[in-house]
Amino acid sequence: MGQTLEESPKAPSATRERVFSGIQPSGASHLGNYLGAQVNYVALQDRYDAIYGIVDLHALTTIHDGDTLRSLTHDMVLDLLAVGLDPARCTLIRQSDIPEHAELCWLFDTVVPVSWLERTPTYKEKREQGVDNSNALLSYPVLQAADIVIYKATKVPVGKDQAPHLELSREIVRAFNHRYGPIFPEPQPVFTEAPVVIGTDGARKMSKSAGNTIPIFAAPDEIRRLVMSMVTDPLRIRRTDPGRPEVCNVCQLHRFFGDDFESIWDGERSARTGCVDTKKLLAERIIERFRPMRERREQLAAEPDYVEEVLRAGAEKVRPIVEATMAEVRAAVGTGPRRAAR
């Protein structure tokens, strides 16, 4: 296939606002990841100076095997490249390749009250899910804030339901700036029309932890199996019963896989079509949507060094930004060697 990268990566644009988003390498990309985030990542790379981080340090709160984490990180990069992220139009980095993320997190930790972190919905949710209650889990939002502002990013893509999570990053920036001076901008949300994708169980948000996902790069037969297992309208018992597409998860997903979803919904309401018909059609449309992306991913996976080349180039591209930011931060907080008198 002969994938190549530019020998000298272009510096990030000085004329466009910078956007940052982090993606945790927690497993195979699924429909929720794609519709809720990855579609927007692809669109934003042409509107902003976009930096996307594979946040493997965050993943250490739940993944405790080195080989597994490296494999998941590699696979996530392949997924993002396959869905349309282009290293010539955005920057892909591996969080752990930039150790200054962790350094800035520690410096932020010195200004963040523990009570701020204990009240975060994500911390409470992870505790309820049985995730190890480590200090890293508690400090997770602090590292998120460091991820964003180490690049002086001014925008973060979020769905409107996620705005409260970004507000904590803004509070952390305000606390740090209050103590040391106006070093960081307060990141603002770029609100995206990210749908909440319900999983195959028809009840909970699609997520790997819930085990209710449809992986976008799964084999066609596996996609068919998963779609056919989806829970639909619980009140539609018989084939002749009229359906309620507004509450049917399969009908809702048809909105993203064809312009004729209103006709499909009418068929359900009138019982002209049944759940099996609607599921079969959805499965084939999902398979066809991702067929070229699956082929692209297979081609990329056949070149074992390409992912590392992309990440190396990304780290090289952001290095000047990180060094400039941390020089400013270290001067303000007093770490590092004493400056010579002028």
C-alpha cells in the first residue's frame, strides 16, 4: 500500500483556533463511538487546528496489562485513521509520548480541592461500576484538563449533555490562573449534534462496559447477528401490532443510515413492515456504510510500522507547543533551574 508521512511534519496552524479531544483506547470502536464522536472528529479537522490524543494514561485506571494496553492503543489509531482522520489535516498523539501531560496534571493537583473531584458524576459512576477506587480515578478530570490546556486549546468538542464535564476543566484553569497568573485560556465547548446511541439491549447507552455494542469493524455476519438481537419496541408483541418508531432503537438508528427513515417509520406504525424486516435492512446498511472503512483498516493494519510513524510525527509536531507551555508554567510555579539574573 505504501503509506507514507511527510518527512517534516507541518507546524500547527497559527490562523485557526485549536481543538483538542482525547480518546481512551478501551476496545473496538462501536456505533456509539462513531456517531457520537468520530464523525465530528473528521469534520473538525478541516475547521480547526485539531489535536486528537489516544489517552493511554487514562486507560490505566481500568487496564492493568501492558501488552493489552499497547494493543488497544494501536487498534484505536487504526480505527481513527480508517474512519477518516488524516495525519496531513490533524495531529494524532499518544498521551504517554508527551510526559508533560502528567507533569502538568501534578501541578494542577496542587490547586484542586479534593471535594471538586469527589462530586464529579463520572467518578461516582465508575465507583458504582466497580472500577478500582485509585487516586488516579479520582484525579482523572485533572489529567483531562492538563491534556487540553497544555496545547493552549481553546475549543473542545462535546455533546451538550457533556458540558458539565468541561466546566470542571475550566474551574481548574481558573484556580491555577488565579494563583500563578493568566497562563491558560479557558477552553470553550464546540457543541456537536452527537446523538446518544442506545445499545442492543434497548435500554442503556451503547458502551463496552454494558456489553451492548455493535463494533463498526466487525465481520458482516457478526454485525447481522448483533443487529438481529436488538431489543425493539417492547409493546409490539405480534407482527400485526403497530409499532412506535419513536421508542424503537432500530428505527432510531435508521436516521443515520439512509434518507428514507420516515418511510421506514411509517411502515412500522402501520405494521406494513415488521421488526425483522427493519433489522435486516439496518444490518445491511451498517455493513455497507463501513465496508470501505473496514477495507481501509485492513490495508493499514498490513503495514505494522505505519501507526508508530503517525504517532511519532504527531509527537514531533506538538513538541514546540508543549515545550513553550511548560517553560511558562515552570517559570510561574518555580520548578526547574533558577534563571540567571539579567
